[in-house]
Amino acid sequence: MATKTDSLSWRNIDPATLPTGLSALYEEYKTAQRIAAQARDAFESAFTEMAAVPTSQTMLFGYRFGKLSIAISDEPRKAKSTAPAALDFASLLKR
């Protein structure tokens, strides 16, 4: 059964407070994520260059459901919002 994520209470956790085993797995995940981000950036830059998109426009990429989607926008990309302060792992478990 699907759950609507907008009704959940999400909490940020400080990764430095994770137990050793979880910390190592989290670092492995973050390393893979950085490698994937570099590959995505290289792909998107090469694609945008080959498509010769004018500098006044932005090429946007979507990857939902394993499909490649592309849109061209006259709007500049929006800056990412900042996240709230993170909890330590022990505080999360106290609830």
C-alpha cells in the first residue's frame, strides 16, 4: 500500500552519530552517490553541448521510472533549499 510522503514527519540525522557498522554502510552509499552524480553531470553536460542549447535557455533532465526525459526552459535553474538541523542517531531512537 502506498503512503503519501507529504504527511510523514521526516527528520534529518547527523551521519557522524551513526554506529560504526551503519556509518560504514552509509559512507559506501554516499561514495556511490557521488560517483553517480559525476557520471550524470558528465552525461548532461555532453548532451547539452551536443544539442547546442543557447545560453539563455536551460536543458532539464528527468530520470523518473528509469526513463530519460528532457525539457528546455527559458527560466534559470532554481537554487536548492537548505535542510533543517540534523538530529543525532540516539535522539531519533528515543522518540
